[in-house]
Amino acid sequence: MEIEVSVSQRFDNFSLDVDFKSSARCIGIFGSSGSGKSLTLKLIAGINTPDKGLIKINGLTYFDSDKKINVKTQKRKVGYLFQNYALFPNMTVEQNILCAAKWNHTEKQRLLKKLITQFELAGLEKHLPNQLSGGQQQRVAFARMLSVSPNVILLDEPFSALDSFLKEKLQQDLFKKIQDFEGIVILVSHDKKEIKRFCEEVLLIENGKVKGFGKTEKIFGGREIKEMEFTHFDDKGNAVMVDVSEKDITKRSATATGKIKVGKEVMDAIDGKKIKKGDVLTVSQVAGIMGSKRTSDLIPMCHVLNLTNSQIEFELDRQKSEIHAFCTVKCSGKTGVEMEALMGVSVALLTVYDMCKAINKRMEISEIHLCSKQGGKSGDFLY
């Protein structure tokens, strides 16, 4: 796949001139607010029309001012994910997904079944957007984009309005789905970390002008990887706790996840609040938070940290009878909080098991892993 964009548009107080060509799978557009990032996406999608220029995607000409070609938005096979997802509030999940699909009834139903399964929306088909969580709304919007079989997906700052806890979780979910997309993805953002994590190439825009374009690591710079040394042993082989007294205090955060397969009987009991020990998810949230705060008591050589925030969130997959847990932990300190996030999600899932084991002792806890981390000498990480 290849995209070529060379366009300009004039306004009373602003001019946009963008010129780039790329065969990268994921391209970032980076710049401050008002620099022309979103306008560039709208020109590619056909929502706005350039004064002059050329837009070609995979050899197909969408716009050519010289040849007077301007393909309508509906025929450009472009998927557009807005910041607020732009779901129709009076339409159900299935209606939102299929509203742009140009197929007959049988093909639409086949497509709907495929997308509902792919984006884990089973049981939500008749729900309205205001009955969905943020993550579910995002999955519906993404399924709607794919219903038109796009060649290009345009993401217009889809995470900028979210708090950091929800942002980390939805980023993880969205970009996992993108891995299966065979076309081009263009992500607009004013968050450098976001661009560095996901984009192979980046276009820098300032006041409507291109200030740079190329490989992301070259434009933003990479981190030198130094040879690892053993840090938890002294020269005599004795175990020691790392001395962090000389390190700078920085903001750090980490998110971990895991799941427990509980079975239908347990899921029904949790939904109906029929567990005699109490509200399972609320108790497990508290337990997970407490677990993250007590990590240094349980893991050898973990430093005692003054956490500034610890959050546990659950997502229920009723079709698979699974509960997915997410733990995000933050601090301003001298060491990372990865272990605290992993401990929090582990304790939360173990508490679910403990409260429900009278109904089903065959529940399975699995896939506990770190999703992401920010801050510290080792740099950022995304699973």
C-alpha cells in the first residue's frame, strides 16, 4: 500500500501546504493544536476539498485538481475515527456498525456477525451508545470503519480527551485490532509518546507547513540501549536492594492486565449479586488496590513506594464467561511501578476466585502481563 498527498488549501487567516509520500503501514501526523493535522485528514477523506493538489492511495486517484478528479467521500474507501467516536445516539450497536455498509441484507448480516465477534460485542447488538462503556463505544466505531472495507484508516486524536487510566487501556485494545488491518493507518496526535509507540513514519506540521517527514525514530530520536548489568547482587554474590538514592524523582506509571474464566453459573451469580460474600467486583477492586500498595511486602527487593494513584477496572465478557481486569498504578519516585500494577491485577483476580470458589473451583486465571509503562531510565514500553 502507498499513499501520496500533495495538497494546499487557503483560508482568510490560515494556509495549509502538505506534501508527503509513504508506503509505511502506520503514519503519524504530529503538531500542536491548530497546526493543520485534522484538516489534512479531512482532505484525505474528502470531507474538505483542497484548492489544488493530488491525493492517491494504492494507485487510485482520489483527487487531482489538474485532471478535475474529486472522488466523493462515500466512494473513497476511507475509515475515519473521530475523537468522540461520532456514534449516532439514536441507533443501536448493530445499526451504527452497518449504517455505512453498501451490501444487500444477507451480506450485511454476514458482515455484522463477523464484526460483532471480532470486536467482542456479542450481547450488545441492541444497546444504544449511552449504554456502553468507553472501550465498547470505541470498538463499535472501529467496527463501523471496517464495515466499508477501507484501504486507509484515519484516527483523529481518538485518545486526547481521555484520562490516562482509560487512555492506556483503549490504546492497547485499538492498536491490537489494527495489527490485523492490511491497509494504511494515519494517526493524528499532539502526543509525541503516542506517535513513537505506534507509527513507523511521522509527518511534522507547524502552522500549516511541513517541517519534517521520515522514520519516527530518526525524526524524534531513539534511546541508546546499553549492555545490561546485574544490579541485585554485590561483588560477592550476595543479594542486595538497588541503591536509588542518587536517582531523580520522576513521574512513572504502569498498566497490567489479566483475566479469569469463571463459567456461566458464576457470571450469572455476579450479575445477579447472589454471591454471599458480597459484591464481587467492588471487593476485588479494593483488594487489588490494597495489593498494589503492599507489593514491597511480598516481592523481595522491591522498594517501598508512595503511590499517588492505583485503579482497578473490570470488563465482563458474558459470551465467554470471562472477567478481564486492568490495574493502573502511578507514582512520583525513583523506581518503576510495573510490579505494583502486576500485583494489583493478580490480587484482584485472586479475590474474584476466592469469593466465587464455592460455586466453581475450576475457574482459570491467565494472561497476566504488563500492558504498558511510562517514565524511568528504561524508557516507555507497550505490550
